[in-house]
Amino acid sequence: MAHNLTQREDGSVEFFSGRNTPVWHSLGQIVEGLATAKEAIEHAKIGWGVEQVPVYMEANGDMIEIPGQFAVRRTDNNHPLSIMSARYTPIQNVEAFEFFDSVIGSGQAVWETAGSIGGGRKVFMQATLPGKLFLKSNPDDTTEKRVLFMTSHDGSSALTGFITGIRVCCSNTLNAALKNHTNQFKVYHRKNYQAKANEAAKVLELAHAYFDDLQTVMNVLAEKEVTKTYVDGFIAALIPSRKEDEEVATRTENRRNEIESLFREGTGNVGKTRWDLYNAVTEYVDHKQNGRVTMARIEKSAPLANVEAEQRFERALFGAGATLKQRAMDLLLA
């Protein structure tokens, strides 16, 4: 299952796409029009809850409760998601996303996709803000304004928001390291509804400021044509050589060649500007990069999951992939 979306016992998938647009291999529920957060949760089938239950071990034929440890499981099917300490406080899916509902209702943003991956270990929802970014030199090369929220039930992440751009022609996630505004933020739970609404408004304010910077950066990079010498130097600095054995050296060379190829022939690229170079890196990270899959990771993932694709997804947002994209932006803006 390359998408790694959670498949339910009845064969349906925990995912919804709005605007009547099929995505993710045409799986999930396709919905006409635009959904509120409440509707998105319902259509994506992620309204289930989680609970903590004691963990036991067998010792001399007896079952003994392990102090300070709890299993986090889904309440709809009792599927275990993780084992956490007593300090861990689970956040319900509905609670995690409902704070943004008031802002969506005001027309400032709309929920476009929602779903869960890894059996429910991670849950995400994405909102689209009005307007698009576009290049002065090529108005057809546009970037959507989106905010992605993700939470986990396995302790791997808090409720986190990502300000992202999706380049329409190639659907690459754009996580740029800009000078004045970060693209990642934490969203903290508040019992008071007004506090939730105020926090959501701050998220939008931050997002709009970020996209103002991003529009400027996009045009700056698109106006700077590059030579072969610059391309070679950029790729070498992005993926430096180290003291490596033959296998590692070959892998480094393959990564460099892949990015150079995407610069010239990647989706939407023409092989001329720093903007093409940046999009080559994002396409490589989001769609091409592979990594070593360990047995521990396989055991942690849901049955039938494509663990390699899952790792790529997580690296692109949280780990080495996000770092590589930010490193690329730093080099290109230097």
C-alpha cells in the first residue's frame, strides 16, 4: 500500500479529498464542494478516539501490570497504536482540529484533505488559504497556499502545523527556510473556545506573513539564471563528499546525479534558474529519495504499509528531507 493510508476492516480508507478532486491514487472519499473541519473529520472517517489502558507482562504464570506504562489504542477497533509513559496525555482527533473550525467558517480558509496513516498513528488535515503565489517571469507556474496540521498517537510528534506551498504543476511540498518567518509551529490545546479561535487567527497571520516572504523569494530565485559551474558547486555543497567506502561514495554520486537530472528535466523545470534548482531538490526529497529500512521500523509500521514511502513522507516533513530542503534554500539565497 504505497500511500500508507489507514485501511479499515470494511475496505474503506481513512482519507477524504475536497473540491471533488481525486488524489492519493484515487482512494478515499471524494467530496463535492468545500468542507468544514467537522465535515472533513466525518468524510475522512477519523472521528474515532483513543484511550490509555494498562500494560501487563507474564511472570511465573501470572499477569503483572507494568507500572507507569500504558498502551494507547483506538476506541473503535481496539487497535494498539503505541506504548507510552504515564506522562503522555493523548489528544483526541476531534479536539486536535476543531479549534480551526471557526476560522474556516469565516471563509478565510477551507479544509481540503484529511486522513490517517499507519493504522491511525498519525492523523493529518490540510487547509487551503485563498489566493496563489506566481512567478513574474512565468504566471503559469503557481504555488498554492496551504497549512498542514498533523498529530500523532505514538508519541512521534505533538500537534504541529506546517505552512506549505504546493507547486501546482508538480505537487511538491515547499518547506522553505526563509529569513524572517518559520514554516513550522506548535499548536497548543486550550479549553476555552475563544482562546482556540485567537490561536487559529495567529496561525493565519503567521501564514500570510510567511507567504509574503515566499512570493519575494520565488521571484528572486526565478530571475537568477545559473551556469553549469554554479549547478555543480551547489550540488556538491548540498551533498558533500566525506570519507566514504565505495558503496557510500556511489550512493552520494547517485544522489547528485538525480538532482542534476531533475534540475534539467524535473516536473515544471527548464534547467535555467535557481528556482529550478530548488524545485529539483524538493522533487527529489518528496518523490525520489530512498533510505535504509530497518526491521524495527517495519515492526512499528502498519501491516501491508509501504515503509519506504512512509519514511520518505516523514523525512520530507520532519527529518533529514526537510533539513535538506532548508539547506538548499539557504545556499540559493546566499
